[in-house]
Amino acid sequence: MKPCMIYTHIMQNSILETSPPQSETSCRKVHALFRLLDSGIFLGALISVLTLQSWRWIDLRFAGDFVAFFLPWLWLASLVLLQILRFYPPTDISSDSAWRLNRMLLLPSAVMALVLLLNTLTFYHLKMMLHGRMPWYMPMSLPVLLAITAWLLARPDYVISGRAARSRTVSAPWRTIGYKGFDFILIAGMTLIFLWIFHGMFLADPPPAQMDANVAVVLGAGTGPGDTCGYTLRQRVLEGVALYKAHRAKRLLLTGRAPDGRTRPYQNEPLAMLKLALAMGVPASAIIVDYHGNNTRYSAYDTAALIKARHWHTVIAVSSDYHLPRTALAFRQLGVHVWTVPARQGLWREANPWAVFRELAGYPVYFLDQNYHRPEHVP
């Protein structure tokens, strides 16, 4: 018998009539954590699937297009039915039958956990095959796998909530979801975060199909071995070159940091970008190099000054998809409208957890403090 159930049994038989023992306090803490985890799983599934962004944390391409489309929707449907049965349990079946039905509805969640485990193993196998030269240290499938596994181990099939919790005796009080006012504040916050991640963070604003922009700004990222473009930086340069060759941009502006000066190759992002662009067939006359783009704000300032001096009007910013909203914000705060184009996906489609967390913090900082990362030489 579970500790919380033992405590309930003792209390019902009036063996303990004094103040609640420590076990009840522990049950209530676990109850609160479970409420948040339960809500997070449901909201994450709801928003990511409805926005067609679930592929950013689970990769189902190995199973075919049909499964890749159908399984996330099946999982979401099972979670929705689970929530409905919690708040509106059938009156003509026993609680044991309802729990068995809930267990059946959790089967898609177990399948999702298995696929996430496969995705994680595949990622680290690929990372080993490439001798560690992957753009990030973990796939998004790993934290999602841990969250779903913790939720399943907490036995959500034993949860009774809403009207059911008020209408009948429950054997384990910490298993009832009686939402408090503070819970709704946290759930509203989680909803806004998930909406931003799956609807705002990866949102691009590509230019019209026939536009031939004055310049395409390619933002820097880390360099790789031998002072070449790293994985992320290479994908950004390739997208910029593709825009130039498709006659959608007249020239490229390669902007990044060069900590030891423009002539030193050590971690020189613009120099690595320049070498790759020239190797891809872009003429030197169509390339402008900015060696002072130490961060997004620096690159925006340098680009704004250049387009003002040359009287340009159409600008495309090329970066990783998660970085585009902050890039557009930095330009917009300087009075420059940029069209945004995401760098193409490479070996791995899932999002980078660290980049997502960084942008969740970086965007509000840029929004609230326009002097943050402001170049020192600007008056």
C-alpha cells in the first residue's frame, strides 16, 4: 500500500486524531509538483501539435510520412480524452473501470516515450560518428523524454479530478487535482511560454518571392576545427549563398566576431564565412564583411549604418530559426525593417534546448533594455 493510502486509512479509522503527520505534507508537495507536470505535458502536446511544430522535439521520419503526421495527433487525442474523463467521469461504470480506461489512453504516451528514447540514442550515435562535431550537446527529445517518463511513473491513470474529486471518496488525497488560484497563474505562464516557443520563437518573415533585396545579412555563429565554419554557421552561410544565387539578394553582408582582429583566423567568424562564400562561387565584389558583429545588437547597428550610408531599402536577415525574432527586434528598434529567412535544416531537425532557453531569456532583455549589448562606439 502506498504511503499516502496508508495515511488515509489510518485517518479514516481515527487512530490518529492529532495534527497531520509529516507524510501528509509530503503528499501535498508531491501533489503540487504532479499538477504542474501534468499540466505541462498536456499544454506542451496541445500547442506543439496544433501549431504543427511537434517535429522539433520528436523525429518520426524513420517511420514514414503517415506515422510522422498521425502519431502526434493520436497522442494529443488520447490526452484530451484523458482530461475529459477526469472532469466528466462516466456515471455508469466503476472507478476501477475508469482507471483501466485511463491506462489504455496512456498507451500513446508510452509509444511517444519509446520513440523519444530512440531519437536520443540516434542523436548520440551520430554525435559519436562525427567525433562530437554536432551543433549542440543534447537533442530536444531528451528533456521531453524525461518529462513524459516522470509523468508516466507518477501514474496519471490514478488521478481523479474536478467533479469526481468532490462527488466521491478518493483513496489517495494527493491524487486529486484540486487546482488552486496559484496553480492557474503558473499554468497561464506555461501556456504563454509554450505559445512563444512553438508560435513565436521559430516564426520567420520571408520576403516576397520576386524580391531582389539590396543585401542579405548573414549573422555569425561559432567556428569549427581549422578555423572553418561550424555546423550552425555553415548552414547560415549556405542559406545566404542560396539567396544570392537565386537572385533574391544582390550582395551578402557577413557579420560576426573576430576576437583577435580581422587578419587573425582564430575564431574569426567573418573570415570563415568569407572563405566558404567564395568557395561556393559568390564573387568578392558581392560580399561585404563586418568584423565587429560581436553580438546581434552590434550586427544590427553596423548594418543600419551601412544601409543608411548607401541608401538601401530592402534587407534580409539570415540566421537560425530560433534566433530570428530577436534579430528582427534588434533591427526594428533601430528603425530598420528586415525580412527574415531561417537557415536550412542539416543533419538534425530537433531544436537545440540550450538555444531555446537562451532566446527565452534574450528576447525580453533586448525588448526591455535597448542599451543592452549596445556598441561602445555609438554615441
